[in-house]
Amino acid sequence: MESCQWICERRRNERVPASCSDAFDEKYKDSCRGGEWTQKVYFDHDSGRCTQFWWDGCTSTSQNIFNDMTTCQGVCELPGTEITGQLPDPETKYRCLQPAEVGSCKETYPAYHFDRLTKSCRPFSYSGCGGNDNRFLTLTQCQGLCEPFMHLTDTELDCHMPLDQGHGVNDQKCLENAGFRFYFDRNRAVRKNDINKTDLQTKLAAHR
């Protein structure tokens, strides 16, 4: 919950979460389960970077421990800017995050799309029909609408992607392995807690 709140809902003046500010406890690196080592991540205060280490189940009061690098970086390394209030109007603000699609016809028309990987507007050839809304006639039009997304981190962009429930929503075997996760409701700008949904850290077993 804390990771979802900090990445997707925070204000810039909010305090850093304990998972970043707590000193890393070296006891986490000790052996406590007889060699059942798995990779974890912590935020190194000296380097200002997230660092991987091997964990064998040891516990501590320090909250500075993460399941994966992406979550640690999104929460501690790349706090970015406040998201709320910086996006375009509700009717068009998510077209920039759609994948580029050339369409289903055979013509060639110059157009632009917003590339979320490079966070920039790039040229591409549109076929004349089909495709989606991530298509602009001019570079200026693309940059004008998608400019707010250029200043978000990759993790913050994930907050505004559609919810992915996985492929096993109606599969009883998958549901048996499902659990509760948190996601950011981009339309209501609040967190939701539901079963068999994708959070910012992991995919459910049903999605594997």
C-alpha cells in the first residue's frame, strides 16, 4: 500500500516513506533459514541507489527492504514530480500512453505518436485507417498534449496505464493462487483493493 500511495498519490512536499529513510539493517544479509536465499533490494543511503542483496529470511524493524529493483527505484531513487493536476483533460489525457499503431490500410501518411519509452514525440507512417488515438498530424500537436507525460518516471507512467487483471480471471486454478494487490484508479485518483489484480510490484500467478 505504501509504495502505491507514494508513487501515484503523493504531493511533492510529503515526507519520504520509511522504506527509503530507514537505515538498512545488515542483519537482513544473515542466514536465518538454512540457505533458502532469494534476491531482495535495499536503498543505499551513501550512494543514493537501490542495491541488490541475497536474503535468507532474516527479519528486522527496518522497512528498507524491497522485493524488486523497479519498486525500490520508483519509490526512493526517482520520486519525480507531483502527478495530480499536471495531466491533460480527462477526455484525451491517456491517448499518449497507447501503443503506436499504423492501422490496417495500405496508404502512407506522415504522423507523430508519443513514445513512452523515450518520453518524446516521434514520427511514424499511418496507413490511413484503423489504429488508435495515439496519432497526431503535427509534432507541435503531439508535444502540446503529451508534454506532461514527458516529466514522469517510468514507474509513475505505470500509474496511468489501464488495470491488467491477468489472463486467468475466469480460470479456477489461477484464482486459487490469486491474492490481494493494490492498483491506482486513474479515473477516480484513489487506490483500490481487489482480488486477482496487478500492483506496481508483482504479477499475480494467474498472469504467468
